[in-house]
Amino acid sequence: MRLKPSIVLRFYSLYGILIQVAATKSKAKGSQGQFPLTQNVTVIEGETATLTCRVDQNDNTSLQWSNPAQQTLYFDDKKALRDNRIELLRASWHELTIRVTDVSLSDEGQYTCSLFTMPVKTSKAFLTVLGVPGKPQISGFTSPVMEGERMELTCKTSGSKPAADIRWFKNDKEVKDVQYLKEEDANRKTFTVSSTMNFRADRSDDGAVVSCRVDHESLNSTPQIAMQVLEIHYIPSVKIIPSTSWPEEGQSITLICESKGKPLPDPVLWTKDGGELPDPERMVVNGRVLSINFLNKTDNGTYRCEAENTIGQNSAEYVLIIHDVSNILLPTTVIPSLTTATVTTTVALTSTVPSATTISTRDPNAYAEQTGPDHALIGGIVAVVVFVTLCSIILLGRYLARHKGTYLTNEAKGAEDAPDADTAIINAEGSQVNAEEKKEYFI
């Protein structure tokens, strides 16, 4: 016949009391310095908790562990409660240590270590059991999502004790604008926590990783994470890229239609001035590329590239202007001189016409900026003026030198035929007198 656990518990309790009563008189003085010592314990649900009770000074007095329901677990080295999860680790006059395996939330509470002196001395140890949050789940996710639509994602986890913390991330960047909700579970011990994130879908979010991270002290710094990859569908964006910014007559040009969209756009459509390409032999379309060979003035116009997918259509335009090279001749410059001399200078100048620009990015001031002063032209004109001036100075100098020599020669003619110096002087004076007479007569 087996005794009930409650009867065994009462037996050990009475047994301890009788022992202590019998020794009360002989131990009353020695028991004044005896006191049990314990520590609070925190353990994760499902793991093992160790409860230790120590007495520094003990004169062979019994120790006992009891649970929150005041049921005796161990009296010295004797097991009182039939629970296979509870084991004895160490039992002596100075220590009583027990171990509880596979701890559950119901094991949480205040445990008591009793030292059977007169009176009985006790020490409390609180066992805290942490509830591990369940793996988070993200709801409200749909794929694909159209650009501009609002998305509402909810992350939920249950079974945490205390309540877990939820954080949202988009490509490793934390999202702060979220809603947080905490609810107590039916067992009134654990919690269900949820967090909701709202945002408007944008093409930049395509391929982004949205993650929900659950942090809790029971996870030992290893958070639980749920992830979703966003797929955003959007209409194509179109841009035309020319191969040259200065198309000239006789050359070739390539126009690249750059289109991005999801789903991937269909093959693009090229048009000119609202109609089909007028010269298919020179205007060749290869996928998204339009090549025009042997450019001429008839190719001027507006070229349009259209891209379309299942979401919508978009286009871009490019204005093509062909320019050529023309020569401008400066007028002939004639330098007057006392002698017959003419200097003619011709300067060839090149004029350029502004290149074509894309309509979608055309600057109204682009053409105005290109009509500024031509520094090369100004420099050429200045060089010509300097050259002409130098030539004029040289010719004028030669003219003056020639007339001065003629004057000196005529002045000395009176002394050519004189037999001596006196006669030469008289002849020279006579010549001067005659010259003066001629001068007066001429006047």
C-alpha cells in the first residue's frame, strides 16, 4: 500500500519538528548565528533551473526546499514530491541544492528554503520563467504591387513573456513610423505582439527586402527575423541618348532609346514628326537604337521613341538639327601710300549651327548662350590690323628717306664745276639765290 504524497509531506514535516524540539534546549544559544541564504533565478522556458540554499554556520540542523504551493520538494537528501523533473544535486549540513529540468511557465513563483531551528528560519528565492516568442509572421503582403498603391504589412509573434519588441527594416534601414499592439494570451502569462507598417509603393522599392525583427531577452541577442522581397510594377521611363551633340551634314548619328520598366517594356517604336520614318534605307532601327546615315537638311525634325508594357506607355522626344560648315570672307583692306603699294588680307571663318537637343530636357536659353562673341574671329581681326599698320610704317619711312636724298643732291649741284673753293661757294650761293628767286617767282 502506497502512501499519498501529502501524508509523506506531513510525516517529514513532523519528523523535522520533533527532532528540533528534542534538541531545542541544547542548541538555543548556538542557533542564533544560523541563517539560510538563497538567490533569485531566471530561466528560459524549457531549460533547467538550479536552486541553492546555503548555511554558513550550521550545527547539524535540517534544510528543506518547498515550491510556491508550499509543497516540500526535498527534506535534506530525502525527496518528498514525486516529480521526475526535480533532482537532488548536493545535500549537506551547509547546503541543499536541487535542480528542476524542462521548466515551464507554471513553475514560476517563490520557492522557500527552511532551516529548522527554533524558531524556523526561511529564505525566499523567486524563479522567473521567460516565455520565448514564436517565429514572427508577416501578413498583408501581395506580389506584385502597382506603383502608387499603399501597402500595409503586419508582423505578429505570440508566446513571449514579458512582451517582445518588434522592429521593421527596409534594406537594413529601420522604419520608425509603425503601429505597435500588445495583447495578453489566454493563459494570462504570455503576450501576443503585433506591429503594422504602412507605406506607398514606389519603383525604388522594387527588389527591396522588408524584414520584421523580434527582440527578446530570452533570445540571447539572436533576434528572430521574418523577411519579404517587394516586387513593384511600374510604367516605363524613357530617355533618348544621341551619339553626338553636333550632328553635321554628311555624317551619321545614332539615337539610343533607354527605357526602364517592370515588366520589361516591349520593343520601342520610333517616329518622326508624328509619322513613320521617311527614309528606311538611311534610317535603320535595331531594337532600341535608331541609326541615320549621310545626314542632310531633310533629316531635321522631332524624333519620338515610345515604350510600352502591361502597366502603361511612355515616350521621349528629340529635336534633330543638322548644321554644316560655311566660309565667311573679310573685305579687302587697301593701305594708301605715297608709292604704289596695296596689301590684301583674306580671313576664312567657320560658323557653326547649334546642335539638336532633346525636347524633354531642352533649355530655352541654350541657343541664346551659343550666340556669344567669337574670340577666334576677334583675334584674327586684331592680327590683321597690326600687320597692316606695320606695313604702312615701313613704306612711309622708305618714302621719306628717298625724298631727303634728292634734296641734298640738288643743293650740291653748284659746286660740281668750280675750279676752286671760292668759286664753289660763289656758285652755291648763286644757286641758292636763283632758287629763292625761283621760289619767289613761283609764289
